[in-house]
Amino acid sequence: MARPILINGKFVAAKSNKTIEVKNPATLEMLDSVPACGDADLDAAVKAARAAQNDWWRLSGVTKADLMREVAAKMRQKKHEIGKVLTKETGKPLIESVDCVAWCAQCFDYYAEVGRSNIGVTVPPGADHQVNFVRKEPYGVVGCIAPFNFPLLLMVWKVAPAIAAGNTTVCKPPHQNPLSGLLLGECYDGLPPGVVNIITGAGDTGGLMLSHPGIDMIAFTGSTAVGKHIASVAGAQLKKINLELGGIDPLIVFGDADLDVAVPGAAWARLLNAGQVCTSAKRIYVVESVAEEFTRRLVDHVKTLKVGDPMDTKTDIGPLISADAVDKIESQVASVLKEGGKLLLGGKRFSPNGLKGHFFEPTVISGVKHGGIATTEELFGPVVSIFKVKDADEAIEKANDSEYGLGANIYTKSLELAMKAMDNIKAGSFWINDPLADNNAAPFGGMRHSGIGRELGAEGLDAFREPKHVHMDYIMERKPDWFPYSKRELPE
């Protein structure tokens, strides 16, 4: 029997009799099955969310904050239990999974405070005895759709600000790994019924959410191609959207960089979660003066990383999510080499310690062609692509030469170079000497084809609410600029 879904505060059996199997990508063992929810399940979730929304919005900010902090506390209590499930269904190393649950709790704590203290602004009036203020109100019901690479964190980045703003939610975790999301749903049991609802399913279920008239907004993280489709369909309905999409992020190693830091930093920035990170450093530009030394050290460092069972606490890199993912990265690596890249390490699928899962060797390729596949397609796997450039100016120019603009990273001791790069590279997040670091109080999202809107920060709260301007004159009087105009003189 498939796992139950969360509707109106209770875990219930889905009405759909279709199911989706969930397998461990490291061992290929069957873990469980979940419903492929259809119209009836979605309707029930939306009905519960709509029924709860008005009362939830009008609940005091202090009470909402208290309830959200309780959610965070429960996440911390269950972080090891949830983390183990997350690792089994994603292939993410266990230490990364436990970290993810802790980050989810931090996000709820952050928005508990921000939502309690921020509902709008007062603006200067245009005349005497007038009062003007802007109140920010929720959209209503938000459909939240998260991807397989960070199924918990990227869901919480939507749910926490959405409910802090007074919305209610219908959540669809990724079909590849929904079990941890359902387990995380147990942490919502202190919220009023209907505030957070969780259904399961694949793209068909997501499509139903997109077209459902009872969902006022879609918050989505995933590929740019799917994001464009969502934007097109939502636009026809004037449905609000918040989209965090793909990226082919650059990382620049300038000539003055400390390679003792830049080498392991670049490796982590690219190979975290087996390279399945939207903000991972997929294009590494190294200034010519340090390129040879950087490349040699990087290869030596990557050789020391342990690939294997993600439940082993000594494992650094686990499997990819699916056989299709391995097929795709293998094909992309072949294209990079055909374009002139030089294979220095890895480059093929393998079975570490006899594991039957979707493993691909950590791969390092130098001499990668700028303008080739590694700069136009997102390589979602453990592949380090190194581009040699003659100087800092060429590094900045090529780093900015992309349709995407999710994130960018640099290593330098020079304030001048850091500010020049920051000023000239379009990216929603710009990391200097500390790649991929997140801050709940700062906005996250992409420029160009990497998305619309922001998550995290005050901007992430505003993404889930709309402003209402309130104009009041506290003295009721007839205004001199009203009809009839015969009593007015023409302005000079």
C-alpha cells in the first residue's frame, strides 16, 4: 500500500490508485511507494488550504511566530531520523542530509521573526491630515514544487515564507524522493489543519497544480525548460509565479588566489551532492599564471575523495539520482572531449564496492571549450570543467558570457578585482572566497534565464504577498479639485 498524504492536518490514503515506486539510487533497492495523485486528491488539498487561509492570515503575528518556531523545534528533534530517509532516497551523503534538516529548521525560525515584525510600511502623505500606508497581504493558496536534489530545503524555502506571509500551501515533493518530505510533514502537526498540505506525484500532478483555479501562485524550483512552460501557462491565467531555475555558474581563480584554499573550495563547490546543485561551479576559469598548478592540485585532491555508500559517514560523494542522469552526464562528457577537452580523471560510470546504483566517477577535464556544451548545457553531475584564461579581464568577460545568472564565485585577495568582477558579472548570488554559502536573511534567486523572483530574506517574504496602498484623510471635507470645474481657475 502506498504511503498516505497530508490533507487538512491528517495523513490519509490517497484517492488515486496509481502509485510511484521510490528506490535507493545507491543500491537500487525498493524503499516504498507513494500515490500518483490526481484531480480528486489535489481538489481535497486545495479545498483544505482555501478553508484554512483566511483564519491563518488573520491569526496574530506573535501566534504564527510561536507555531513556526514549534515546527523548527520538531525538525531539530527528528533531524537524524529524517536525514537517514533523505540519504536513502536521494543518495546524498548522510552528513549533508542531516545538515539539510538543520537548515530547514533555521529557515522556519528566521521567517517566524521576519513575518512577526513586517507587514508593510508607512509612507509620507501628499497633503495635510492624510495618512498613507502600504499593507502587504497574502496571495491565498500557494502551490510549492521542489526538485530532487534538495527536496526538503528547497521546499522549506517556499513553505516558510509563504505561511509567514499568511498564505496556505499545497506541496508536491519530487517524485524521485518524496519520503523525507512526507516525514518532514509530521513536523507540521502543530499548525492549524490545512495550512500545509502534501500530495505526491510526478509531472502530471504538477501540471494539475499549475492549472487548478484554486491555487493562486506557483513557487517552483527546477529546470529552465520547465520554468518557461510554467511561466507560459501561468501567464495565460494571470497566476503569480516564483521560479528558481537552472544555472551554469562560473568560478574564477585569479592569479593571486591562495591555492591551498581555492583548490578544495572549488572541488567542494562543484562536487557537492555529486554535482547535482543548481549553484555548483560548473565553469571554472583559471588565470594562466596559476592554471597548471591549480589543475594539478585539483586532480590530486579529487583523487582523495571517497565515492560510495552515502550512509557511510566517511563517504564524500554518492550516486546520481537515476540511470537517465548517468546516461546524460556520460553523453555530455563525451561531447566535451570531442570539442577538445582533455580528460584528466574519471569520465565513466562505475560500481564502487560492488554497489549497483547510479554512480559516475568524479571527473576532471581541462582545456574545455568556451562556447561549447559545458557553457550552454547544465552538466548535472560530478564533472569539473576547467577553462584557462590569459588574465583577469578575460576571466570576467567569459564568466559573464552566459544566458544564465544564478550564482558566481571568485577567489582573490584583491579588493579591486573582487569589486570589478562583482560589478560586471550578472548573478543573483556572488560569492567571494566562500562558495555556495547561504544566508537566510539574504535573497536567493537568479538573473537572466535562471529565474523570476527571489527566495530567502525579506525579498523572499515579499515574493508571497502583494501590496495594498491605503490612503486616509482623517478629516472629512469637500476637496477643491472636485466638480464643478467652473469654480476652478485653470492652472498656470
